Amino acid sequence: MDTNKLTVLTIRYLKEAQKTAFQEMIEELHPYDIAELYRALPEKHHYKFLSFLPKANIADLIMELDSDMQLEVLQKLGIERSSKIMDIMENDDLADLLSEISEDNLAEYLSAMEQEESRTVQQLMSYPPETAGGIMTNEFVWIRDYYTVRDAVEKFKSFAEFTRNIYYLYVIDENKKLVGVVSYRDMLIADGSEMIRDIMFNRVISAPIDMDQEEVAQMIERYDFLAVPVVDENNVLKGIVTVDDVIDVFIEEAREDIEKLSASGKDIDFNTPAFVASYRRLPWLILLLFIGLLSGSILDSFENTLEQVVALIFFMPMIAGMTGNTGTQSLAVVVRGLVTNDNDRKTVLKLIWREFKVGIIIGIVCGALVFLIATLWQSVAFGIVVGVSLVATLIIGTMAGTTIPIILSRVGLDPAVASGPLITTINDIFSLLIYFGIATALMQFLI
Amino acid sequence: MDTNKLTVLTIRYLKEAQKTAFQEMIEELHPYDIAELYRALPEKHHYKFLSFLPKANIADLIMELDSDMQLEVLQKLGIERSSKIMDIMENDDLADLLSEISEDNLAEYLSAMEQEESRTVQQLMSYPPETAGGIMTNEFVWIRDYYTVRDAVEKFKSFAEFTRNIYYLYVIDENKKLVGVVSYRDMLIADGSEMIRDIMFNRVISAPIDMDQEEVAQMIERYDFLAVPVVDENNVLKGIVTVDDVIDVFIEEAREDIEKLSASGKDIDFNTPAFVASYRRLPWLILLLFIGLLSGSILDSFENTLEQVVALIFFMPMIAGMTGNTGTQSLAVVVRGLVTNDNDRKTVLKLIWREFKVGIIIGIVCGALVFLIATLWQSVAFGIVVGVSLVATLIIGTMAGTTIPIILSRVGLDPAVASGPLITTINDIFSLLIYFGIATALMQFLI
């Protein structure tokens, strides 16, 4: 059934107060589908929808919504019912949700929740958001190495009824230090009377609690894990990061890369209001506006050259544009490459050398082409000025697109500053200086 | 132990021919670590390394390497030993590997392999690479709905010894049609004598075999699945796509988005040779070169205006640049948004309307700012020409960055054509036409 039909049916059930039929329908849906249905439903039906929905489904629903709608749901539920639902939400999602709530309300929710849940989630909220601690959940199953497989399976079973995401059992010693891991598959194959210590894997790969979320994601991707354990500085097991959260990290990091490259400002999506989107985009644009005026003042200083040979201007957009384009291409290779490659001296020098050669090759090809065109359109002297300028600006543009982001990240600045538009605007300046510099030097042949 | 120490130890074992010690060391490593070790090892040790390595580990190693090194390994192993290893590789990875091999060799490998494996992998290779069929594996476990949980667990166990990635059992009817799904967790909780049909989930979400890999990835991400079943047009179960492959899809799609945005050409990474990188980048640059010359010819037609008021040129880089920048920002929002949002009429119209308002807001803010600057630098008439032009070009630039990629994807063209550099270059033309158009109209006030 598609969302439209489902929405119509839902509205009928809600209007006719057919609670049982409604709940039977919901029973068959995945959390994502319930969230789609909620989003598709006109707002006036939301209250009744929530009042008909069983607690566990509301918890699922909240975890699928984005933060604006999450807050709407909480507000419609009221603090008391909300806190009951928070008790059964997955702790990592709950921590994210609570971090969006204003401080006053937060205290109310936390005190209405069950004490243990409340304590656990506050602990999770204390870790920085983009680290292993910030994305981990504490819903994992631990066992001791003297358990038999049969004991472990029993413990696993009792947890499986409450939590969805358990794929591994973690083995800890008397100090809660992580010493091994066993997968459900290992247990299936093993004999019930075997000891865990004999079947467990000892060289556990774990993420330190302060590890950047991108590195945690890489770890899971490289080893094809379903979850990775998170430990503190004493190797004490604190939680796990699961593969579904890691997919979200990859999507988030890719979005951030694109925001960098396009200087489009953080967190603008299809639903961002126009005013907010403008506000987030304007700082960059205003900075680029001033850099653009700088290009203009360079032209001002070549006014003399320009007045004598107005035709020089005809090639200006092409030269400035091409320099920006090759810079953007190099920038993309660098930004994307820094995600998957090490940022060591040797790699970086090799890359700069490669891009230098690329600059020369594309400079010569494009320069030769434009020499021909400019010669036909204006004169041989023009062809030489334009062709030589293009070779020089393409080499410099390529190098600027390569080195500026590398230097920024090396000196510890956010390489986000090196966006495509910034590189383009800076390359404008380089290209104008070179082009009009060469033209001024060869002025006698042009007029 | 880090890779350096491990490499030194490995070289010692290989030199001293300590096969047992070597294999014990390998035993403790994950496939990714074995691949890292292989990459770190000088090439002269590769042959011996492979001859010491057990078959199963070579299969793991091959699956972790990129295609150049995979082919090197096959060549070092020889066809006979390679085909033995192919027999135990995961079928989806094997299909990818074989698709890199020249046709002559391919036939040799396929005939040296076990007949059933060979047939299976040839079937997998027949699906287009970026579809559900192209990324699926056929290593899944199917059961019938009249099985008891106990029967199912037995079947699950017998498969678990051979394959790593089984999380669900798929229920099929007598025509091999997919009718249900059961997770290992459901089986753990259920009683051994229950029937599968009583505990299975009926509304199975499955991917059609020709579904684009990006949609399959979205499906797994939305539903937090570990695997999704792939079916043909008759709902016959053909294979499964697992979550680890989906992570690779997300990484690949993000890289493609960035390649689009920057027009940087496909498959350029840190290791691409300069000549190849240039060759891949040049087609775009040459196209953009001609569009850039078009801008120049527009200036040519305004030669009269330019000769009278050379100062008009001072603001040209800023206006052209700003129009390109706002276009790139909009483009990034659209390209990224089309990944996670539906591309329906309502969403698209809402987005265009939003971006129109954004264009107006940033147009007015930047236009007012530049009016002040131009008035102070030149004259009020100049301020008006430059300010009004900027308002108009920012609105048009924003709309171009929004609508061009949408239109391209709507008419079924590859929206890859709407890169940042292309939008920038097209916006150059718009901005020049508007700016010099307004200036020419108001010429009497400027001179």
C-alpha cells in the first residue's frame, strides 16, 4: 500500500475512532513508514494519531523524525506521557533528542523519567556529539569469560526481547575491561557446554570514547562490522556504535564536504525557510563580494592599458573563469582525497607535484587552443598574450586549488574556509594580475 | 601491534620460512589488516607471502584489495590456484573481480572453477553493475513456512559455518516467491516447536533486481536493515544486498556528487597519474573555455559602452563572481537534497519558490551594500547601475543554480552536466548581459 492510500485509511480510522483497526494497521508498518505516514497526515490529525498509537510505536516514530517534528510530538504528548516514552527509547537517540530541548524543560523531562534511564542518558549526553561517545548506545550485552555458551545464549535471549541491535556479546573481566568478543554466529556453531573463553576472539578492535565519529565510521567500514565497542582510557567497555548510526555519519560527512566545496552554509536543506537560508549563506557572499571588488581595483590600476586596448576585456571572463574552474577541480580532488588518505608529508608532496604536472598539461592544451582562436579573432600578438596568460594562470590556479586547502588544514584551520567560490574568487585576482601584467608588458605589439 | 612492527615480523618469518608462526600471526588478523600488511610489504616478498597464506585468508585478502592489486595477486597465484580461491570467495566480490579481467583469461578462470560456483558467478555478472542485481550476493538462507523454528535453526547453523553475512532467513513458497522474513533474533526468542509461518513477518520489503543501487542503499538506511532481499519481476528471491555493501554505495555516491559539483572528472584520486588526470579533466575545461569565450563576445557587442565608461569594468569581476557563487550555493543544496528527498512536483516547486525568495533577500542585502561602495568610489549613477544589476543577477543566478539541475534530471539527462563550474560560467553570461544592458540604458547618466 502506498503512503497516499495509507493516509486516507488512517484519517478514516481516526475520524471513526476505530482504535483497534488503526493499531492493527500500524502493527504491519516499519518505523520509517509510520514516520512517513505522520508527515503526510494533516497537522489537525496529529494529536489523535498520537493518542491512538501504542507507546512502543511512538518511541519508534520519534526516532525517525527530524528535530523540529520531534519537539512537536513531545509538546503534543505532554511531559508525563513523553517521559514514559523516553524510558523505552534507544538511549543514543534519546540523548540526541534531549540535547535539542531547552534547559528548563530538560530538567522536567529528566525528573519525570525512570531514575536509571535518566542517569544513563545524562551520562551519554556528557560526551561531545561528533565522537564515539556521542554516537554510541549503552544497550549491549556483556558476559564473563567463564560463562558457558549455554549461559551466554540465555543472557542473549533475555536481552533480545528488549533491544533490536545486538549482534555481538562482549566479554569483560572483573574490572569491566573489555577482553573479548563473541558473535551470535559463533554461539550458534559452538557446542552449548563450551566455555566462552575458548571460543571468543581476543584481539578486539575497539574505539576510544573520544575518537572522531568519522574515524569510527571508517573502522566499521574497513572491518565490515555490525557494531564496534567503545572503551574509555582504561579499556573499560562503555557502549557500542552500530552500523546504522555509521551510515548516518557517512551521509553527514558527505554533506559537510559539499557544504565546504560550495560555501553554501551549514544545514540548509529543502525545508529550511528562505530567511534562515539567506542568513546562513550571506556571510560567505559578503566576504566574496569584497574579494570581488579587490579584483575590480586591480583592473582600476590597469586602466591605462585597458583604455588603449579595450579588446583585452573580451578574453577576461574566459581567463578568470578557467582559472577558477581548474582550481575547483583540484580542490575537489584534495577535499575528497583527505577523507580516505593519510595526510602525511610524503602523500601531500606527491599530490602537489602531480597537480603541478596536471596544471602544465592542461595549461599547454588550453593555451594552444586559445592562441589559435585569439589570433584568428584579433591578431597574433593578442594570441600570444592570451595564450601565454592562460598557460600561466591555469598552472597557478591548479596550484592554488591544491595548496590552499592543504595549508589551511596543516596549520590547524578549518579547511572549510577553502570553498570552491573562495578559490574561484582568489583565482580571479591571480588571473587578472597575470593577464593584464603580460598585456601591459607587451603593449607595444597590441596597439 | 602496528603495521610497521607487523611488517618487520612478517619479513622475518618469510625469510626464515617459519610457516607455522606466520600462519598463527595471520590467524589473529582481520581481512583489512592482512590487506594492509600486504600493501606495506615490499613487492619482492609478495610471492612467498601468498604461498604461505592459507586459501581462506587469500580469499579475504583479495576482497580487500583494489583492482590493480587484485590482478597482481591472481597473476602471482596462477590460474589453477586462483580458481580454487575463487571457489571460496563471496560471489558478489568475485563477480566484481572477474569483471576486471580480460575476456581470454576470464574463460580460463571460469572453466577451472567448480561448475556450480562458475555458473552462479556468471549469472551475477549479467546484471548491470550499479543496480540491486549488480551488488547483491546469492549467499542467503531460505526456508519454507511449514518449517518449525527448530528446523530453521538447524539450517541456519549449517550455513553459518560457511558464510559470514547472514542475519535473516527468507521464507519462500513452492514457486520460490518471497513470502516472509524471520531474523535470527526472532528465532532466538521463539519456542523451538513454533511454525515459521506463525512468527514470520509478512510485509517483506524487497528491492527489484533492476533498482538503482542508490535507492537500495536508501532503503537499507531508512529501515535500519542489515540486508534487503532482491527479487525479480515475479517476486522470486534472487539474492540479498548487505549493509556493508551499502556503506560502499554511500561513499561512492558522495564521491560522484562531489565530482559533479566540481566538474572534476570521474575517478581522479591521489594515485591517478598526472597524464590520466589531465585527460579526464580536459573535456570539461575545453567546453567551459568556449562558453567563457561566449562571455567575451558579449562584451565585444558592448564595446561602445565600454569605450565610453571604462570604469564599468571595475565591477565586472565582482558581479560575475557573485552570480556564480550564489548559483553554486543553490546547486549544492539541490544536488544534495535530491539524494534524500523525493523529486515530486510539489517538493520541487516549493524549493524553487524558496530559492526565489532567497535570491531576493541576498540580492537586496548585497545590492544595497554595493550601491554604497560604488557611490563612494565612483558616483551615485554608478551606484545605481551596479546595485540594481547585482540584485537582478543574484536573483537570476540563484534561480539558474536551482532550476538547471532540476530540469536536467527531469528530462532524464544526467544532472552531472550541471556542475558548479558550468553554472558559474553560464551565470557569467547572464550577469554580463544584465550589467552592460543596464549600463547601456543608463549611459547618459554615467558619462
